[in-house]
Amino acid sequence: MTDEELHKQFEEAVAFVNSYTEPMPADLLLKLYAYYKIANKNFSNPGSKTPLINAFKANALIQAQNIGADEAMRNYIELVDNELREN
């Protein structure tokens, strides 16, 4: 897959998630959050007003910290395909 194809598939997966109306499990949301942040090279602190939510988001980022942006995009796409589009 070329870099351009990867970015296109990632953008399509993000659009799918943004339009998804069914509830998602918290662990899936946290993984998607971490992969999205890494894929976009956004290393700012979580911005929730709730400290507990920030802690969960920070933990998700720590768990995924050793992957690069391309791998984060592939993981995001795979999660969307396997967990959301199949259902």
C-alpha cells in the first residue's frame, strides 16, 4: 500500500467513526483515540475537563507510544474494519 493509499484509507476510517451512531466500548474508543493522536503526530495532553478521563487517555497513549504514525494509521483502520464495520 502506498503512502497516499494509507492516508486515504485512514481518512475514510476516521470519517466512518465520526459518523458512527452506535455506542462503542470504552476500550475501543481509547485505542482509536491513541492511534489517531499518534497518526496525526499530536502529542498534546488530553483535553478533557475530567481528570479520570484524562488519565485513561494518557494511559492509552503510553501503551501505544512505541509505534510510528504509519503503523498507528494501519492499526486504526484495522480496528475500524474488525470492530465496527463487521458489526
